[in-house]
Amino acid sequence: MPEARINAAAGSEGFYAALPPITEFSAITRAESYRELPADWHIAFCDVRNSTAAVAAGKYRNVNSVGAAAITAVINAADGVDIPFSFEGDGAVLCVPPCCLEAARAALAKTQEMARDAFGLDLRIATVPAAEIPAGFSVRVARYRVSEHYQQAVFSGGGIACIDALVKDPATAARYLIEPGSIQPQGSFEGFECRWQDIPSRHGETVSLMVLALHHEPERTAAVYREVIAKVREVYGDEEACHPLAVPQLAMTLDGNLLEDEAAIRTAASGRWQRWRRKMHIRLMVLVGWVLMRFGIRTEATDWSRYKSDLVRNADVRKFSDIYRQILSGTAAQRLALEVWLQQKFRQRQLLYGLHVTDRAHMTCLVFDYAGRHLHFIDGADGGLFLAAKAFKERANQYVSRTGI
């Protein structure tokens, strides 16, 4: 796409929609894949405070759901404007143009209120103007075509990490945080669904992996990520071989505990009776969905014989937001081989990494159109990316103590 066209859209709501998609994931390592976020846009951020305690208390599903619900609410608030976002496990990052800012802030406030009322979670929410990202850092955005119906946002430039620091630093947080009561909560969680059993690994393990290159020079950083992508492929095979989802493993659930998150989110502040009614409605929809998919029925909504295969293609299993993240299905031997290589690269001060191992994946869904516009956030069960991040931070502390950096 000509640079002039992108520049023409740069200060408008059309910036992200105008980005030419990359079709190979390895292209995330190329500088030319990205365009800088316009200075008049804002970065919306949310994460669960005290998430370590929440996960320890068995609330990881709730933490996961709140992050996905925030994305749902802001997408709905954007009202058709295409915006980039990234699901981070215990929160989310989204970029919004000026025309959507107030609606996005109200949607985040609604999510904060819901998280407190439904799950007892304290959700930190903030928006940061792109123009206020510290010098030397930026938010650069690319658009990766995962499938025919899902194009994933990719971020580089170090700006996302800077924003994380700005909203958590007591010296700067007050400028950006949206405190309870400062804005009228308003928004919709229409499209949020959570109706599937955890997905068992076909090969024994589901691994949540995150990797950060330690070089400051862009060329060397890109080389490290190319090595990581190549090594994962060498050890685990191609995308299909290590994909954490497979059609035979997909099964919907009638378990009330597993349906509770969707019912609570969709009926936030409506009372127990409305939540119970919503849960019964979801169970009915699960039964209807099972019949439609079991017999491959075609309806006005979609061809249900294809829904599960479309779901797998629309899954958010590999991403890049200044840090490489991937959910992998593999054997213990494969994971050990990858760990040996990662540990070697860590000792060589090439990268930091963290991983978490379980036997299944957890899925949270955003369904706006059953015929195609649905996407599925995948994480390792029992802690997934959150516990991988915990291991990552422990390794980062080791690195600092060894190097003094």
C-alpha cells in the first residue's frame, strides 16, 4: 500500500484499517511491516491489580474473562471503527482514535465496575496519549492476517512496556488512571462468550511461552526473534502440528461453574435472578449449538459443519506485543529441548523467557458473527500466560543481579 495512503489516514479513524496485512508471522521481525501509531490516538490499558493473589485463590478464569470482556466492551464502543488490540492474559492493550476515546473510557469503566461486582477483582484502567510516550520509544503497529476472518494487531517499538510503567508508577499514574466515579460507566459486553470445556493437549502438554530479546539495536533484536520463531518450529513442527486446538478436542459444556463467567459478565449489576436466567439461556444455546454442529446443519447464521474448523483458524495462539507469546501443544521431550535452548540463550544474555506447563488450554470467545467474525483467546489452563510472566520476571531479576543492569 502506498505510504501516501497510510499517511492520509494517519490522523483519522482509518489508520489501522488502512494497514496492509502481513501474511507470514515471521514478518513481525521486519521494520517495514509496521507503521507508527498516530500522535492523536490513545492507548487504553487494563490489568487486574493483585492478580497473583487472585490466581492463587483459583480465580484465573475470572482474570482471563475480565481481560477479554474489556476488549469486547471497547470494540463495541468503537462502533465499527477498526482498532488494534492485544489480549495479555490478565488484561488488555487497545489503541483508539480520538473519535472513540470517551466511549472507550466509559466502556473500560463499565468493565472495572463489572470486575468488582461479579468477581471481586480490582481492575486498573487507564488511557495514555500516544504523543506522551517517552522519547526513544514508540507504538508501532502491524496487521497480521491469521485467517480469512481474523487479522491480529502486532506491536513493536517498546511503547507498550513504557505505558505499563507509566500507569503503575505512583509518580505518573494519576495522570492516566481512570478512577472509579470519575466517568459514567457505560458499555456493552455483547459478543462475549465462554461455552467450551478446556481443550486437552493432543500431545500431552500445553505450554504458555513468552520471550523478550535483550538487545537494544533493532537489527539484533529482530535476529533474536527470528531465531526463536525458527527454533519453535524446529522443535514443535509447523503451526498445525503444535496448535493447542484441534477439532476433535473441542467440546461445549453444560457445567454451571464453567458457564458462570459469561452469565456474570453479561448480566453485570442485574442481580442473581437475572444471572440464573442467563445461565439457563446459555445452557439452552449450548444444546442447540451441539445439535447444529453434530449434524452439520446450515442456518441463516452460518454453516455449522464448518464452525469448529473456523474457530481453530480464528484462534489467538501466537502474538507479538514487544514480547513474543505463544501457546503450544507438544510433548515433554519437545518442551525440554526448547527449554535447554532458551536457557542457553539466556546465559548468553540474548533473551529473557518464561513458560508455564499444563495439560490443556483454556478458551474465551468474542462472537460478533457466527459466519466468520468470531475470535478466540487461548491461554494455558491453571495460570497460563500469567504464570509464564511470573517465571519471566523471576528470570529478569536473576539477569539484573548478574549484570547490574
